[in-house]
Amino acid sequence: MDKNLYAIGIDLGGTSVKYALVSNNGKLYSEGKLPSLADISAEAVIGQLVKAIEEVKSFAAAHQYHIEGIGIGTPGIVDQTNRIVLGGAENIKGWEKLSLADIIEKETGLPTQLGNDANLMGLGETMYGAGQGASHVVFLTVGTGIGGAVVIDHKLFNGFANRGTELGHVPLMAMGEKCACGSVGCLEHYASTSALIRRFTDKLKQTQPEIDEKMINGEYIVKLYKAGDSLAVASMEEHFDFLGHGIAGFINIFSPQLIVIGGGLSEAGDFYIENLRQKAHRYALADCAVNTEITAARLGNKAGTIGAASLVFAQTIAG
């Protein structure tokens, strides 16, 4: 008899909907990906979510897997009931004041829970990836922005009323540049992959004004860095310094066992994590950092899907 639990995990982003049937041992079945249609409307996005869920339901029925429920990782702030998107998802049109769990339950007939996408990536990495076995973990995903999650005593810490752990928007520069969130000097604005690309491009255009900006991305800068290009080296060192300061701050506040770094740059090679280790431990208080290891995420782009399903497993086990 199959003793596994099964849930549908969905990782919703501004570009795509990633989804799968996930078992409680972290195995993925019937994986898929659809365009999110985030630039059209909330209704269009919901239609894609339902389409993904129905596909997984058909697979589960054919294999006689009982689905316990649906977990959805979404950009933005989710209320403390894990059922309503309050706002803060600038990359999805109309994605605010939305009773998404109620809507999905009505459309699919399955119990549904929501969580912030970065938080659920962190939960997935803690339960099934780089954070396995650790009780205190800080997770950072470095990409277009910087998302984060904090796990304390094996549980996600979200702050009062689910409003906290916006780690990318910790102020880094008191008199800094304006961030997309409306504040100034945020860690995300200086230490994300987008920031690295922006700052590298600005420096390059001083000597090569005709440069094709479309060819410049994180992978391109890393390639130049490894080849010893002076501008790429200087830009990466600046990136390590900015992000290292942010990580040091999280070490001083939480003193976690692990800092887990996700996102495309974390997969660039061992040099990336090693440089962040050196910078973070340079700036953190030694007594706070004595038990902290900094490591790369292991689940890649599956972390959000697995973490979303984990919401269901946690609820099922607790119930």
C-alpha cells in the first residue's frame, strides 16, 4: 500500500507557472510549466493556475494517487490565514486584495493554501534541500530581486500578521539610490543580479557607449570574471561586498546554522559562495557567526514547487 502523501505544488512567477504533483518525500511527478499571463489580468493568471491543477489531477487520478491539497507560492504579501493575496506583487497585474485560496478551492474542489514564493522556496530547501537537518536557516534567492525566508526551530518565521522577512528590502545605504519598492538604499537595489548587470553596464558604457545591452546578463559577466576581465572582476567584487554586508546583518540578527543562497548566480561555481563566505564573515560579529555555514541551494528551480506542497504536508500532519 502506498503510504506517501501527495499534494499539488505551484510556483507562480511573473513569467511562468511551474507545477507538479509532489510526494512528502520530496519526489516530483507530472511536472509542467505554463506562461503565467501576468501582464494581462488576475483572471488570466487564475485561469492558468486552474489549467495546471486540472492537468495534475488527471495524472493523479490515472495513477490512483490521492491529492491532499494544493499549495501555491505567489509573489507579494499573503495574509496570516494563508488564503488571501494582500498586494505587493508588482509583476502580476491586479494581484491584490484577492481571495485566491477560496477561488481555487471553488474551481478545483481541493483544499488550498498560499504562501509568499520566496518563503516557500526557503521551506522547500530546508525540508528537502541544502537545509535538511538544520533547525535555524536563512534563505536568500538572488535574481531579478532578492527574496528571503527565515526558518526558526524548523518553522517559517513570517513576522506579525505575515508581514515580515522582506530580506531584500533591508536598508543597506542610508543615502542610497531609489529602490523599486519606493524606499531608498535597499539591499535588493545594490546586490541583486539585476543590480550587478545595471552597474556593470553603466561602467562599460563609459568606455563603450555603443555596447549592445541585450547581450549583458549575469552569465556573461561571470564568464568575463573568470577570464580576468578587469571591469567584470571589479563589478563582481562590488557585488560580493554588497551582498556580504547583507548576509552579515542576517547572521548578526539570527545567528543561523545555515545561510542558503539560491538563484542563478549561486550556480556559477564554488567561487561564488566562497567569496560570499569571506565577505560575510569579515563583516559579521565573530561570536554570532561561529556556528553559521554559507552554502548554495540544491533544489534549483524546483524549490518553490516543493515548498508550496510542503504547506499542505505540514497542515495534514498537524491535523
